[in-house]
Amino acid sequence: MLLSLLSPSELWTGCLDYISRPCTLLLSLVTASLFCLWGREGQVPLLVCGDGFRAFLQRRCPIVAERFCPTPWCWGGRLQTLVRVFIKSSLSITYRNELIRTGDGGQLSLDWVDNSNSAEHPQTSTRPTVLFLPGLTGNSRQTYVLRAVQQATRHGYRCVVMNNRGFGGEELLTPLTFCAADTSDVETVVNHVKKLYPQAPLLGAGVSLGGMLLLNYLARKGQDSKMIAALTLSVCWDSFESSISLEQPINKLLFNRHLTRNLCSAINRHRKILGKVIDVDYVLKARTIREFDERFTSVMFGYKSCADYYRDASPGCKLQKTAVPVLCLNAADDPFSPKHAFPVSLAQRLPNVALLVTAHGGHIGFLEGLFPNGDGYMDRLLGQFVHAAFDNLIGNELFFFIPLFGKQAM
């Protein structure tokens, strides 16, 4: 009876008001919960290192002491890892490509940003150089590489990206690719860069597998690395633990199979030359990274088993052999690199290694802000650390690792 006293317009308005109130209330509760969670979960990353390195980082790289608040609608390491791939826009970076030959008759594709108009470092011969090592199936066109290059060029530095064999668009000239334990290609590139610019200080930055390569290279070369410092982002510290983590059902579905398909695609693309030394069809049946490494990587590089390869590739137990300052960023919820494998106790005893661990961030994620399309925590950290390392060298500030910088600079 009461409804019959209302006009159609009044009835419609009332219905909308009735419906919108719970929706508005629900939206308000969700928003409030997200911001509450954002504030609660945002925290200062754990910094594990010696007192000297800590003082340097807190003074010259203040981001290490800032709270990292991950994007409120992007919780969890898996989501951070996935979303970055789709949400980060590509940047317009113009590379100069160079192909160089390796000792075994192969070739490597290098992508340079010379930064010839650098006002901060106008002298080509002494312009600081950053060497970037991409991840497992990555190259110089990945968004995380492009943003890292942009960060470095903003400070006037020269950049060079080493594309792993077969992933830079170049042809394989020999039946050999790459792996996390074989640092010969890194050494070839470092020697090439230092031959071109012997007076220019060189810093290495590696992402995921690129970080493994970088740490293994530094451990094997020690004082002869020809680098002044290094930075790793989302490095996998223990190949066994990473493999176990990636074989968990959800991680296998979201990441493992995709990466394996990309690896198999690369092998198939170079089938003609790789078929001389391996059974390509057998390799292409691999459904996980471990199966791929069992059928291809360990065989290609002469290991008796995949377990032997994984032991040799894991950089976590080799940190004590490094001789330059190294900053390593990892997230505790990284599905590729589980936190229990982080070499925390070892880093605590070393004067030149710093582990920076965020509670969230995933694998090469570290998204922050409501609309994380621009530079994220990882990008800003790289910019600050690279600048701090080169500026420390040039300014000759008296920190504990100055002698190491002096030996590696030339």
C-alpha cells in the first residue's frame, strides 16, 4: 500500500538509494581495509651487512632505510611478479648494437647506450659504465632492463647490456648457449669493455639469473674482476631450493611452464646448429626448468648430473670470495628464490656484502603506489646505489671499502 503512494520516479530513486548504500559501504570497507593493510605491511626492509657498509648505504643510498609499501591491491609475491610484466610500460631507449666474437668462435650481442651528451661526464674515456645482465630468458628489451638503463643514463653514465647467447636476436655460430655457472661470456664482455674504456670505472648489475652469473663471476675473479661494485636484483641463491619452489603446483602453473616453453622455443629456433650436439626433440619434451636443465644445460656444459650443475650454479655459498662491494635486493615472498635460502648468516660476517630484504615484492616486482606504472622501488634503488658507488669513487670518501674500489677501478 505504501509503495502505491510513491511516483515511479520516486520509487526508482529510492531503489537506487537502497542498492547504492550497501555497495558504497562495501566499497568503503574494502578501501579502508586495503589502506589499513598497506600501512601495516609497509615496513623498512631488513638490511644485513657490516657496520661500515651499513653506514655508507644509509648515508648515500637512503632508500634502504625507507619504508617499502607495496601496491595495496597487489598483495603477495606471485601477484607482484605477474602484474609487473603486464603493467609496466616500455620506455623508448635507442641502443647501439655491437657483435663481438668469443674465444670458442661464437658471438655475443651487446646493446649500448653511449650517453654521448652527458653533461655530468662529458669525457668518453672516463665516463662510468654500467654492465647489465638480464634474467633467464630476457634481453635488453625487457621493461626491467629499460628502466634500469634509464636510471643509469639520468646520472650521465654509459650503459651496456649483455644479451645471453641466442636471446639477443643474433645467430648461434657454435653449438653452445649459456648457463648460470659458466661466466666465460661475462669475462669476455668485461675485458672488451675495459679494453675500449680502460679509464672508465665499471659496475655490474644482474637480474635473477643475471645476478647469479654476476656473483659467480665476482667469486671466481676476486680482486681481478675489473669492477668497482655490483648490484643484484631478485637473484636465486640456491638452485635446488629455487627449483623446489617453482615446482609447487601454483608456481609451476604460473611461472615454470611458461619459462620452460620460452627456453624450448629458443632451442628450437637454433635447432640446426644445436642438433649437432644434443637431441633437440628430447629437450623439447621438457615441461619444467629442472627437466630442461637435466636434458640440455647439464649435458651442454659437461656436468655429470643436473645436481652437479645446480651446486656449481648456486652463488649463495661463494659470497666470501667476492672482493668488491655488493648490494643484493630480494623479497621474502619471491616464488623463485625462497627466503630460507638467503645467505643471511654469511652476509653478516662479510664487510663488502649487503642483503636488502623486503617483506613483499615477488620476483622482479617491487611495485609500489596505487598506480605502479612508473619507476618502482627496485628501479629507484638501482639509481641511488649506482650513483652512490660511482660518486664515492670519484669523491674519494673514506669508507671501509675504498681500497677495494681503488684496485678495481682501472
